[in-house]
Amino acid sequence: MKGSKGPAAPASAPLPAKIAIGSESTTSLLRELVAHLRQNRTQLREEWARRITEAELLTAMTKEEIFAEATSVYDNYVEALETGTFEALQAYARNLSERIIPRGVETHEVVGIVLLLRDVLARSLFAKYQGDFTKLNRILDAYEPAANRIANTVAVGFVQERERIIREQQEAIRELSTPVLQVRERLLILPIIGVIDPQRARQLTEQLLRGIRTNRAKVVVIDITGVAAMDATVANHLVQTVEASRLLGATVIVTGLSPEIAQTLVTIGVDLGKMTTVGDLQGGIEEAERLLGYKVVHFAGETPEA
Amino acid sequence: MDVPVLKQGPYLIATVQSALTDADLAQLRRTLVEQVGRYRSRGLIVDVTAVDVLDSFACRTLRDIAHMTGFRGAETVIVGIHADLAFAMVQLGLSLEGVTTALDLEEGLAYLDRKQRSVKALGSRPRQSAGPRNLLHPRG
């Protein structure tokens, strides 16, 4: 539906050479172009908003919001065409991305709307200059590279903003992912939840070994109840972590091994003599307390709130 | 580079102060195994806090020292291995099997004291009792 009427647009591919020659006339052509776009602002903008709705892009936003954003993008677009500078547009694209990414707007939608605008404007140019084919060609020579660059700027701005958000979130997850907690004097627990990838495994080891040193731990309980499965590489890494902790003088107790992980450990042939494992976290902490010489006494008949 | 060996009650403490050559290591092994007998030491602590690299020969020598002194009646504890070094050693398969390790000198001494107490608590002849205990780690 989109490309049925405008097969002339892609025909302008081998044009940059011409532009370099006639850059003077390009400027004046762009000026003419901008004047045309300013003149038909309302109509083109509405046409564009209609096309966006038709193509079912930006479904996360209301019609009014789409129209408001379309107006700003249109004005920024025309301004970029006029001045040939992209900073304002870039800043706007970043700002727009910041607002719409949390609402679940996808990359293809943003690229889609910019390409739609490009298409709408190109068609209005065809309509205006259809009597004068040479002039149309020259106008397109000036218009296409600038329009492409604008589309590029907006798309790149959006993707960069998205990547920045993803990086921030990864950082946050990473910081949250490996707490090393002291439960008693010289006893640490390290609850692990979720998937362990090699990077997380490395970070886990680092934090644990540092924790052993700073807390002067004798016993560490690593609880992997929340880990459904791990591959051989990570399992090996875990075993190495246990060994390294021993070199620092700490005993490691691994608790909560799922059947799948037990299978993995057996398959890679872990020497179980090197590793103490207990069924669940409670058992692990009890074993650790025994190793440290703690004795938990239950006072029969007394209520805990006493 | 000479490694100073201090006598501290029933224990010997050897503090490695820099990276050692293979010859230094062999010398250290001779010295320690000999002095454990001379001072009738009950325990030996090798402190490697100042060391940031241990190659395979160094690891093997430390293990040999632990097993040899064990046969001569003194339990060896290696203390002060850095966290990074520990993980590197494990990755290279140099994990000092059958050798006791502790976080630092204080922990090592506490460990040996605990061992001594439990030996005394059994009320047996101290020197001979060391022999059977070390049979638990016959990998020397």
C-alpha cells in the first residue's frame, strides 16, 4: 500500500555527485522546498498523522498525542532541512525517545513514522512539480539526501537512547544480583537467584572472595535454590569458586541443588569430596553453625514474643 | 632471597616477603623441614601475604613442605593467599589439595591452637599422636 504510488523515490540513488557540483543551486532549491513545506504545513501534517494511524504505528499513544508529536517532528524536520544542522533535531529525537521508550514504542515504529513523513513530503513534491519533470528531479536531488540524513539521525538517536537505558538496567541488575550477607559472626550466605551466565559467575566469585576477606568468614553457604539449571562452564566455575574459597581458609557449603544441576555436576565429573552440599538452605545454615560451634537452643513452652 | 623463619612457642612462622626463585623455594623447603625437627615444632605457618604470583613449582613446593613437615610431626598451614591469586591457582589446577589454608596469620595460629587443644584433650602422647593424624592425608 505504501510504495504503490511512489516508485520514483528510490530512483534517486546515484545523485550525491550532482549535489556536490551544484551545491549553490541546491541551497536555493532547499529554500524553495522549505517554503513549500511551510505553506502546506497543516495539510501535510494531517496527512502524515493519518498515515501513521493507518499503518497502525505508535499504537501505544492516543490520536491527540500522535498529532502533537507529529507537529513537533514536522517543524523540527523542516528546520533541519532549512538550516542543514541536525543538533536541534538530534536533541529532539533523544528527548522524544526518552518519553516514548517507557511506553513500549518499538524501533520499527519510530523508523516507520520518519519514513512515512519522508514519503508524504515526497508525494507532495511530486504533486506540485508533476508538470516540470526536470525541476522535480532537481528538487528531489536536494531533498533526498537531507531527508535520508534526517531519518538516519532520528533512528540512531532512538536506538542510542534505547541502548543507554538497557545499559543502565543491566548495571542495576548486576549490582542487585549477588548480595553477600553475613548471618552470624564469620558465617556468610550468598543466595543466587536466576540464570548465571559466565559474566555473572565471574562477578559472583569476585564478590564472594572479597566478602570472605572483609568479613573474615570461616563458612560460606551458597544457596542456589533459585537457579533452575546451569551449564557445564558455570558449574565448573562454581566448583573453582569453592576451591578458591578454601584457599582463603573458608569452608563452602552449597545448598539447594536442583535435580538438573545435580545431573550437570555428575556429568562433568565434579569431585564431590571437594564440595560440601546440603539439601536446603536451612540444613546448610545448621551445618555451618555446627562447624562454627554455634548451638541453637529451643526453649520448649516459651513463645517467641516473650 | 632468604625467608625469615621465626619460632613462636610450639610453632614456626615463615614469612615469604617477595617472589621466590626455584632455588629459593628448594632452600626454603630444606630449611623448614630441618627446623621443624630441630625445634620439635608442632605446627608451621607459611605466610604468603606479600606474594602476588605463585607458579606451579611454588605451589608444588608448598604442598611438599606441608606433607613433609606433616611426616615430621608438624602440621602446616598456608596463610594469606590473595583472593585473585586463589582463583588463578584454582583455574590452573594448583589448588594445594590436602593442605590446610587460612585467611591470615591470626587465623592460622588459631587453627593450630585448636588442633593442639583437641590433641591434648584426647590425653595422648603429643608427639606420637601427630603421626596417625596425618595419615588422613597420605598424599605426600
